[in-house]
Amino acid sequence: MKTPLFTALVNHAKENPYSFHVPGHHNGDVFFDEGKSLFNSILQIDLTELTGLDDLHEPSGVIKEAQDLTAEFYGSKESFFLVNGSTVGNLAMILSVCQPGDLLLVQRNCHKSVFHAIELAGARPVFLTPEIDDEMAVPTRILQQTVKEAVSKYPTAKGIMLTYPNYYGHAADLKPIVAEAHKHHMPVLVDEAHGAHFVLGRPFPKSALEAGADAVVQSAHKTLPAMTMGSFLHLNSRRIDRDRLVHYLTVLQSSSPSYPIMASLDLARAYAEHLLKTNKMERAEKEITAMKEQFLNIAGVEIAEPADPLIWQDPLKVCVRSKQGHSGYELKNIFEQNGVHPELADERQVLFILPLEGKRSLDPETIRRIGKEIESGSPGIHSQAPIGEPVEKITTLPYEKSTLSSFKTESVPFCEAAGRVSAEQVIPYPPGIPLIMEGERVKQESISRLSRLIDLHVHIQGSSHLKQKQLTVYIEEEKS
């Protein structure tokens, strides 16, 4: 497989050149001895825009060739390397289609970067509420009917922003939604952060690009072997202004992009392409199945899967639940104490992300020890709210940003927060999906869940008042 950028970096390093340029470690000649043994090889390719190494912001050589190979492999019209994660891709996509005051249809369980992009664009979000899976108790897919009603109600919206798959690997057919949006000339933007490997085909769900989405962001570092922050942005139609998109990528990304991250993207694409072209996917699928079965061998746990028959479960995502009554957070703690580190936990389950080719299996002793601790442990007492379908599928914020900026704020006890307008974002992390958004009228069920999460010592991004079970809210005019 061709790796033009990585190969150029390696060839440069082989020349053992004199470095009188940035970065300051000068090809590893200057580095703290304590870390040199670990960093030394990567420092050889941690370079800058030297002759022959191209420029991410105006690519015409090896970076362009690497991006073109990525576009060809994924079937997009053009692909871009991102060194600031999928976050920067979400920002650029939304800024490229929205002007201040524009409406944007947005899936409510999007990542926080989507809402930051809307704020930067000065756009007005129209939230589309996803379905809640009965078994998993997590938001999953948007109904085509919800999109149809939203498009009919807000025909001037500049586009629709979706998350596919969700953090748990739940995917559903996007084609009907894409067709509905395109029928009204709306571009479809997709945060496919957890689906960079969908290009490999079965047993994985179909990609958003295959469904006809206009612009798609993928975190190659999440499920492909790329370095953290390495992501792809795929442009797939003329419904997106290409020049405007490129402008915002230049504005938002570092002017000193990481060559190791870019090289890892080049290698990640080559790795995935190699799996397909050498017919290794059948073996990879068997390895994934074998790794999943390891969790079934742990006493006291079960694997949780969505109840919705229209959901396609990504086999790289495995959710494990205690049969003994442990919360997901307690279960996560047991795994971590035995050297097994999952991706995240929620109130009910623990999420594991499996590698495409399992290189390190759980040893029998670790499986036995974890099972013994689960079966002999005493789980805490946890109250879980019943699963309920949200009444409103399409919602908007009660005030525009300009109006909110004129309001004063105050911190109130949780018991007084329901019905007020939040002046802060409350984000359990991971997964980074806002539980309560700034400018949103707070619901009692959100407050109840937030209180439970705090009692469970979940990491939550928000104000310091949250630990005292207080929420910062706006003082609306009629209350001031």
C-alpha cells in the first residue's frame, strides 16, 4: 500500500540531516534524557514544512497525494487530514453552511463540539430528539418522520447535523433521512467519529458516505490505528461550499500541524486498505468475535445489545452489564482495578471498544479474578429512572443568544432548577454529549439524572457549583 507522506518522512530521516529549523528538539538531538528512549524514533519524523514535505494548508505534494488516496479509498469527492480531531471537522462543517441567525436541524445527542460550532456560527439550533432504546436506555437514532416534520416546519434551515453511529456503535439506515433532506436541498452533515472503519464493509454498518451524506467527519484515532487527534473530513457533494470549508479548516487548525499525526492518518488508511485488498477481513471478524466471547466467560456479567430491530450494532463496541446489580460505574471500577480499561461507563453498563485485530487477549486468571469480584461484591443501591420516550421530538431554545447575554445569572439548588433556563453546559465526560445545554429550559428528568450522576462521582464538565448540587441559571426578565 502506498504511504506517500509517511514514506517521505522516513526517507528524510534516513538522510540524517542537520536540523536548523523548528521544532526545538531538532530531530531528537535536544531532548530530556529521561524521555528520549521512548520518544526518539517519533522525533525523527516530527518535522515541519520542509522542502519535499508539503504543507497541510496548501497541499500540492505528498500530503495531497495521501489525502487523494484517502478520498479514493472512502469514495468521497475530496478528503482532508485533521490534526485537531473530529472536533475541528464539526466546527468547519457547520461554519461552512451557517451564517449568523441561520437555522440548523441538529440531532439532540450530538457531541459538544457540534453545539460549540453552532455558537461560533451564531446559528439557531432546532433539536431533533432521538429514540431511546428500551434495553440500553441510551439515545440512538432519529426517525425519518421526525426529520420530515422538522423540514416541513423549518424549510429555511441550512442543513441537518446528525451523529452516526452513536457512541455505543448503534447505527440505522441513513438513506431515507438523507433523501428527505436532499429533496428540500438541505445538505446532510454527519459526525461519524466512531465509524472510520465502516468502509471495510460487513460485518460493520454501512458508512454515512455510502448513504449519500454531503460531508462526513471520522475520528480515525478511535477505531483505526491512528494517533490521537488524527481524523478525516470527507467532502461528498457540491451542496457544501468547498472553498468556505477549506477556509475554516485553515482558520481553525494549527499553522504548525503535527507531521506524526498526519503520517499516522496516511498509515491508518493504508492499514484499512490492506485488510480489504488482502482478504483479511474474514480473519479479523473471527478475532473480534473471539474477543467478545472473552467477556461472556466472565462470571456475573452479560452483554447488553439494543432492543430496536432496526439498529445495526457495530461489533467493535461491546457493552457489559452486571447480573448482580452493580452500576456501570462500579463495574468499570472492578475492571480497572484488574488492569482492564474500558472506554466509558453509564448507570447501567460498561462500554468496551475492541481492536480490529485482537493482539492481546484477556488471560484466564484475569477473567477469573474479575468474575469472582463481581459475584462476591456488594453493589451499592442505585435508583434508575424509568425509560420514557420524550414527548417533544422537535424543540428550539426559548431565547436567542443575544437576548440571553442581557440576562443576569444565579446559582440555584437542583430542586429549584427545573423550568429555569440553564446558563451553563453540563456534560458527562465521556461521552461528551451535553445533558443540559446553555440556553435550554431545564427538565426535571435531567436534574434527577444529574443528581444521580453526582452521587455516583461521575466526571462532569460544568461549573464548580454542580458538586454542591447547584445549577447556574439565567434570571429571566419576568423574574428579575
